[in-house]
Amino acid sequence: MTKPSLPELLHAAVTAVGGTERPGQVTMAGAVEEAIDGGSHLLVQAGTGTGKSLGYLVPALAHGAGGPPGEAAGRVVVATATLALQRQLVERDLPRTVDALHPQLRRRPEFAMLKGRSNYLCLHRLHEGVPQDEEEGLFDQFEAAAPTSKLGQDLLRMRDWADATETGDRDDLTPGVSDRAWSQVSVSSRECLGASKCAYGAECFAEMARERAKLSEVVVTNHALLAIDAIEGAPVLPPHEVLIVDEAHELVSRVTGVATGELTPGQVNRAVRRAAKLANEKAADQLQTAAEGFERLMELALPGRLEEIPEDLGYALMALRDACRTVISAIGATRDKSVQDEDAVRKQALASVESVHDVAERITNGSEWDVVWYERHEPRGGAAYRHSGASLRVAPMSVAGLLREKLFTDRSVVLTSATLKLGGDFNGVGASLGLAPEGTEGDDVPQWKGVDVGSPFDYRKQGILYVAKHLARPARDGDRGDMLDELTELVQAAGGRTLGLFSSMRAAQMAAEELRSRIPEYPILLQGEETLGELIKNFAADPRTCLFGTLSLWQGVDVPGPSCQLVVMDKIPFPRPDDPLMSARQKAVEEAGGNGFMAVAATHAALLMAQGAGRLVRASGDRGVVAVLDQRLATARYGSYLKASLPDFWFTTDRNQVRKSLAAIDAKARQTEVAGQTEGAGQAESAGPVEGD
């Protein structure tokens, strides 16, 4: 039988999901197929509405179907940043696509989802109990929690769920439970006894998920597990020859997060309590003394970034490291049959002590490639919480080298997102991933190309980019009364329908408080006052409502239609000057002879602004305005770089024109709402000057 062509397969898949083929999707699928077949690397920017999931799934499934089941040669790993996309792929896109391609491929490629161990219910914890800090052995968490409390109710519900679930995956538990409740029935990879030593190993949900992944041609995972697979050396993902990274704009920050170590007094004291159960008295006392010394120093007002570790702190960390090492040896040599389920208690104690040891050793080693800093947040309560905000952190200066070495070796890598092309090219994002500029030749230089497949939306007709050039230049933490006046007028002109994206939570709170008193007829929702899911649901339900918030809203809101016709950014979201990691990265670029501001701060801002502006047009009928209340986008030299990173909206600094446009868009939306035709509102209209509307 002749092998089906990619256009045939794509047509079958698109038809099966009830969609229509788009030129960008066809181009993307071809580029992905070429990269897979050639064993090369690809960065592909696919705008909202392109249908990029099918653009990579179809060539991935075609590739997987060409290899032996369960072998690396036929396996593709797809890594995403968000739970929502993982679920969409596994529950909707993959099942329908596999069914659609079955007649042409003559087989059904298997697929599976794989997450970190702590995402799965631990049957040992569930049935045997949880090691506790105060007493030896384990305790029954179900008896300890009051059955009338929220924790008790969640635990009882999870016990019933354990008998019904086939996956043990936390995300399959509906409604969800708190982190505190889940921690009672889950373990980290360090705490796990191992399938061969655990009485429940044969039934382990995490082990079954790994087995399913080994037998699948397509494995869907997350950026964090991909980072762990790259960083820790011991593979957690099954062997594969193709890696597709969706939501790739998030990859560097997720890998950085996984590679970041943290020490807090609470964490260290917890390790002390757990070690005391099994270590000999001398080793336990040594760790206790070291912990007390560390805690005393953490109460001091240290500066943010520690370019050199203060002598007292250095001695405290070395004492902590050495004491942990002694305890680890002591616990390994101890056997105490009086301790209930000794192996589980030992595993948890070792996990806690090893975690403290590793971070303390990393900081004392003082790598020039690491950034160390101290953070203190205001306590959230009384004396019991006085240390909750003190932490010492260490993160890599850059993950570019790590990604170049671990990601782009021995496999073809495809990275895709709606925002990879910043300032007009892919080189900025490429550099953050460890890639040399596109086209650079060299034996050890990964070869890649960037492809922008565009978007099905006509941004110049559907949206306006407005810069409030008349406003005063924003100063850090300064009074911005003129900005609040402008924001008020814009919200009124839009009839609500506003997503406000602020550079800090303080700015979002101030704006919400001010506008609630100025224009009470427009409800203002504020991030943090409800769960993000509830906020987005309520925002979408009432077009007169506004939603204000900070970072997660820049990337997490998908509300097509008339409820979001004005997206406001209070100012260009540069990193704070005192951000330890960003300032260290910027300084390193400058010391190497580069432009640290453009390479770090401007790139960071461009990515966030592109994501924020992307909240406006989510469907072909959407119309509206992205308003940036920061004159620097129109006046500063770097403004053109930032604008080139945004969708190609019609651009203006004319405030009167924008108000007329917003009023016209609002009036059109009201008409269609009354007529019950909201879905098709304004599809053929221009969002530019509206005198002719």
C-alpha cells in the first residue's frame, strides 16, 4: 500500500475535528515533517487560531506509525507548559486524530500522558499512613483529620476515589483538593520506596503510567518533567528521537525553576525532626546545632543578591552541609525495627536531609554560573509564621548551555508557540535556548531554522495598538494619577469589556480600588480575590465586567467575543531593577561585551507584551484595542523592537480616535447582544478609524 501523503493525513484529521484547513497549519505541518525526517531542529511561530496542535500531531503520528511499537525510533514526546493543553491533547485532539488517521495509517498509534511521581496517588501512603515529624513511625491521616473539616472530607473522598480511578492522576480527581490534602497521599521521587521494595509496587499508579509511556508512540508530558529528565541525568522519559515543545516561550523559565534550589528555616527544621527518628544522637545533635545557626542568620536583613557569600553565612552553610552528610551516613547505617514501617520513614528522612545538603553544598561551592540571593516576605500571621518568608535561593545564571547540551542532542526538536519571534526574528529566543544565530555553521553548533506561519486573523482590521504618548513617563512605584484617569476613560468608552494587565500586584490593586470608586457601574474583578478559573468564568459571563491582575493573566486568559475588547497594559513589563536573577544575567551579558538591556530586559518585556496583546483577538469575529499606557513604547529607541514583537495591529497615539473606535465597537457589540448574534459580531469590520462605521 502506498504511504499516505501529509496533505491527505492533515485533511482527514482536520475534517474529523470539524475544522477547516488553514494555510499556516499546512505550512507548519510540512515544516515539522521536514524537521522530523531530516533529524533537524525547528522553531515555528504559529499565531492564535492556526490550529498548531494538529500542525504537529499529524506529522508526529505519521512518524510514530512508521516505527515498531514501544521503541525509541517510533516515539515522539510532546511537552507542554499548561495542564489545560495537556488535557486537550490527551482527551480531545489525540483520540480524534488517531481515529481519523487510522484508515490511512492502517494502525492506531498509542499515546499516553506522563507526569512527575508526586502527581500520582501513592497506595503505600494511602494504606499504611504518613510519616510524621513529631513522633516515630507513621500515623493514619484519615483518623487524625476531623471528618467534618475540609481536610478530613478531602481525605475521605480521595480514599473512595482510589478504588475507582484507573490512573491515580491528581488532575483526574474532580473537584480537586488542596496541596495539603494531596501531600498526605503522594510522594516525591526521593521519598518513593521503589516498586521492588514497596508492597504496592505491582499496583503503583506512577509505575503504570511509566509502563504505558514505554509502550506508546506519542507521550505527552510537561516542561518540568522534561527539565528533570535533562538536568538529573537519570532518564525519566522513555527513549525517543523526536521532541515537540509546545508553549515553548515558557520553556526557559520552567527549566530555570526546576534548576533553582531553596533553603528555608522551616525546611531545615523539618529535616532535623525527621532525621532524629533514625540517626544516632551525636549526628542528630550536630544537625540541630547547624540548623539553629542557619536560622539565626536568616533572621538578619541580608541584601538581595549575594555576589559573595558573607563569611558568617558561609560558615553556617558549611556546618549545615557537613552535618547533613553525617546524618545521611548515620541513617543509612541504622536499623530500628521499633519504628513502624521503617523503610518509609527512612526514605522520607533521607529525602529531607539530602535536599538540604544538596542546596547547601551548591551554594558553598560558589559556582560562577550560579546566582544566589536572599528573600524575605512579610509574615502571613503570628509568631508561628515568623520564618515563613525567609529563604535563600540559588539558580543558574543561564540555562542556555544546559539546553544546548541536553535538549538538542541525538533527537530532532520542534519548538512552537504563538510568540517566538521577538523584534522581528527568532534569534533572541534561540539564544535563550542555547542556539547560535540562525544559519551559523560549526561542528558543535545545532542547526535550526525558524518559520513564522502567520495567523488566520487580519490583525490590522481586527485590532488597534494604542500608545498613550501624552502620559508622563512612568516612574518606579510613583503616583500615576494621569494613568488612572486615562484608564477610567478607556473603560468607559469600551463599556467595560476590559482586561487590565499590570506590572505589579500593587498597581493592579490600586487601579481596581480607584476604578471601583470612580465607575461603580462597571464591576472590577481582581486577581487573588477568587480562583483564577472563577475570575475568568465571571469575566466572560458579563461584558460590562473588567478583570485586573498581574503576570499569570498576561498568558492565562482565553476569552473570545465581546467580553474582552480592550486589553490595557499599565507599563512596559521590564523586570524589576532589583530582580537578582535578571540583573545578574544582564550584567553577565554586558561583561561579555553584549547589550545586557536588550538581551535580557527588553527580550523579557517583549515576550510578555506579545503574550498580553495576544489576549485580544482569539477568534475571527473579535475586535478591539490593546492600550499601552506607557509613552516609552512610542518614544524610546527600543520601542520599535517591542512593537515588532506584537501582532500587526493598526497603530495610533490619537486618544480621541481610540475612544471613538472603542465606543463604536461597544455599540456594535450591544446591538448583536440584543439580537442574539454575538458570535458573528464585527467579522467583516475594520477596527481602524471608525468615522465610516
